[in-house]
Amino acid sequence: MGGGSAAEADKGTMSDTIDARSSTIEEGKSEKQFADNALTVDAVPDQYMKYNMNYKHIGMCIIFNNKNFHPETGMSQRKGTDVDAGNLKKTFQKLGFQVMIYTDQTCGEMVEKLKDAAKGDYSQMASFVCIFLSHGDDGILYGTDGFQEIKELTSYFKGNQCRSLIGKPKLFFIQACRGNQFDGGVETDSIPDEVSGNSTHLRKLPIEADFLYAYSTAPGYYSWRNTGNGSWFIQSLCYILDKHGKELELMQLLTRVNHKVALEFESSTSIEACNEKKQIPCIISMLTKELYFHR
């Protein structure tokens, strides 16, 4: 957190600034001013540190299942992805989500469908989920005709663009490669607010708040998919959600997904350079509360 100048410190005041070499941004309200009228996280009762799921619908789940790609992209057919899409549909419907699947979408079609989705009314929904099954690279996903930046595809749901999802969890699951590195693994002997009333004066949320990105693999690495059983990540995600989805908190669920992918999968292929490789999913969370898939 940024601090004030020495002169300000001498006066007993503190103000926020940005961590940059120079800036023309004026310093804002002092930390003390907010502390006087804001409800701090330590004072929030535990029940208010959980997302409110008591809505008519638990949420919408959109799945993009890209299997076949235009020849000019150089991308191969993603055999096994239909298994992933089918399993995801069953799993999220079981959790109570309304599920829509879009197959073999161009970049433009993905953008338009996400823009349309972001214009929807989510006032009676507790959350939003979007899942991408496709080829990818660092920071990008492939439509059938080319690639699109992930940050653009998810940007339509920021707080300043999709107001009916403000303060609600927005989850993005991304099954795609993030580079061209293999994880060879390593040998080891063993694996050791919603606060009621008017008790808070806070009036703003960061536009990036309440997002979660669950990637199938770490930055820079390939992501593995079995042509018969589907991808390692989606197999594990569906298994954990089916078994524990209505009892454990989301980060607990995703940690178990990480554990399952890391320990229970290893590539088996006739290409020696690709054989016996490992994978670890990656979670990036800007969630501000705990998330349970039950009311």
C-alpha cells in the first residue's frame, strides 16, 4: 500500500498513492477518513463473508466448445472435447445452473455471444460461469478462424459493463494450452456485504472484483487432453464438483482439482518427447467472498 510523504507523516496523516516512478494523479482521501466510517473486514460477521446464493437461479453457465478449426489456422481437431462439453453440462446442471453450449465458434461469434450475454439481466441469478474449450497460447484463445485475447473475451462482464453482476461471482474456466513447454515433473519419495442495513458507507467496488479464472495449466505450458476421456482438467473438475460441489467452498474444490490433475495424470504417447509429462492447473482469484454452490 502506498504511503504519504515525510511531511504528511509528521502531521499525523497518511494518504494513498500509486507504485510508479512519477504520477500526476492527486492523492485521495486519507486512510483514516475511510477507517472512521467503513466496516473493516475484521468486523464483518462470517455469514456476510459468503456470496449470497439465495436467488431464484444459482446462475448461468455458457460453454464454448471449439473442436474443428479452419485449415489456415494450423490448428488440429480437438478430439475428446465433446466428452468434456457433455460432462460439464451434466455437472453444472446438477449444481443448478442454466447451461448453454456453443460449438465451433469463430472469434467474432464468441465476442458477439459474450457481448449479448453481458447485456442480460442477472438480477435473479447468483453467479455467472463461462467455460472455454479450445486451443490457446499465452493470453489468447482460438476461435475456429483465428485467435482472440482472453482479457477481451472476459472484459464484457466487468462491473462497469455488466451491472446486474456487480458484487456477484464471475467464474471463467479455461481448457487450453498457454504455451509450448512440457512439464516433465520431478521424482519424489513422498508427498508430504452483503451486510444488511446501512452499516457500511462503502460505495464502490473495483471493476475487476469478483472474477475468478481457473486455467487448465500454468502459464507457458501445454494442456493435455485424452481423445477418449476428455481433458485432464475438465475430467478432474467435473469429478470434484460432482462429489463435493454442494459442500465445499470453491477454493477448496479447485485445490482438490489441482491435486487430482497433478498426482493422478501423466501423459502416455508414442512420441518420446511428449511421454510421461505432467500438468498443474492455475487459479487466479479476485473473489471477495467465499463461494458455496448452495443456498
